[in-house]
Amino acid sequence: MTHSTTDHDAALPVLDLREFDRGTDPTARSRFVEQLRETCHDVGFFYLVGHGIGDTLFREVEEVTRAFFALPEADRMAIAMTRSPHFRGYTPLGGELTNGRADRREEIDLGPERPAPALTAADPPWRRLLGPNQWPAAIPQFRATMFTWHEQMDTVGHRLLRALATSLGQPDDRFDSWVDPDPEATIKAIHYPPSGPDDDHQGVGTHRDFGLLTFVLQDTVGGLQVERDGRYLDVPHLPGALVVNLGEMLQLATHGYLKATVHRVISPPAGMQRFSVIYFFNPRLDATLTPVDLPAELAAQAPGGHSADPDNPILATYGENILKVRLRAHADVAKRHHADLLAAAN
């Protein structure tokens, strides 16, 4: 059944994806679809259970993440993102910007494992994002664990996107052409060290996610906060659950009916550290998202989608847009590998 919210769950609904899969129980499926639509229209954030990923894999993902950030600095820097024109690899503390300010976190970014293409001047710039990951040699199981995580999360992403299409009165495969056959799904494993006495406590600054669906596996240390009605609410750990939020592309494509919610992460207090692993389920790089024709009763509740950046046409080719995001967030990688794009933009 769909779970109700308690005070411990910090005002976020808890949705059970098994209800959407139960073809023999149309009542449960209808209830799930309705609550999913209402939640994504109202809040844009929720806990997801019944996703089918076992506690063992959760634990293994967390273990290799902690092991990576426990490596000596030299081992982490051996796969620094500055070595990758594809924006893959390790970013040290303060190396990523949100709203122009450095975040207090270190991370490793992973994406679909592909060979780097032989590029020509005729290729669109976003094809520079295609390429291999960088893997920590000191942790052989890191790669296999993250591959397994990616495969299972891909299934969850497809299931939830189909449920969301159904909730909007669309055929359940309405969004399949945006992601298939090769979604630009990325993984970000993150370590937030404790804040110091003079820090501004920006683990990650206030922002909306850019793409379609974000899934967060977080530990028991708090810090994730969601903006609701002008104030920030804590999103505590819920055992076995993924925290899910929607990205701006769904907000734009549904004329603002679906909500991409502002959120942030506050640095842990002294003596504590936070780990999380995020799976971004996003469109193919060459996909162009077309607006959704909502049923009249939903269209009447759609305020009109808008981008946080009016100069950024979010419904254009996804690769064009995500490349802009990468260039802004990782200025050191942009200067080292993509100086021509920076010059062309000025």
C-alpha cells in the first residue's frame, strides 16, 4: 500500500512502486498513479520504496563510496576530472560551483561507459561528453558495483517514468523516446566533510536539478533540505528508500504542472561526515523534448513552465543544455579541454 507521511519523514510522501506494477490490483495501481501525480505537482520530492533494489546492493554501493573517499589524496587525484574532457572522475573539495559559489563536497562523477568518438568540426559540441569513465585502481570492486547499481537504477528510472506518463493521462510509453535506447544516466558519489567554524555550511547551494528524475541514496546523517512555502524542510534518512525529485525538463515539458523543487545540502556539523550516491536518469544526449499535451483538467492547473535561466532553452537538444551546465559547474575542466567553446560563448 502507499505509505502515509509521519513527522519523522519530514513532510514528504512515501510511494511504493510495487503498486504500479500490480496488474492484478487496479485499485492499488490507480491509487499510486493519483498520489504520484499529486506529489509531483505539489511537492516534486518524495521517498520511493518498492523499487526492487535490495539492501545488499545499497550496502555495497555505500561501502565502495566510503572506501573511495578514504583513499590517499594522491590516489583520488590520479583520476581527477581535470584529466577528462568528458567531465568524468574525481572533483576535490570546493571544485564544483553552484550559483557561482564553491560547494563544500568532494565527489566522483560517472556516466555511460563509451569509447571516445573521433570528432570532426561538423560534430555538435555536446558529442565531447561521450567517452570513458575514470576508475580508482585501488578499489577493483568499485567499477563492478557501480555498473550493477547503474543497471538496476536504469530499470527503476524506466518504471517510474512510465508511471509518471500514466499519471498525466498519457500512454505509458510517452516519454520512452526521450530516453531510449541510450539515456544519459549519470552517477555522482559524494562526500561532505564536517563544516568548520568559519564555513557558510554550503554543502551544495540552492538549486533545481536540470534533467528528468533524480534518485538519492543517502546515509543517516542529515543535511538534504527541500524548499516548501518559503522555508526549508529536512529530508531525513528512511531505511530502504530512495529520495526522488523531478528536474526542470519535466517542469518545462508539462507547462509547469510538474514541479522541479529548489533544494540544498547543509554541511554536517563538526565531528560528522555525510555520504550520498545520486543517480540522474536523463534523456539521450541527442534527444529533443517535445511539450506534453495535458488533459484539460490538468492543463488548467499548469501555471506555465519557466526556466531558472531565461537564456537557457531547456527544451532544446539535451546534449546542448547539459554541456552548458557542465562548463559552468566545472570551470577548470572547461578551461583545460574546452577553451574554444568558452571563447565562442564570449
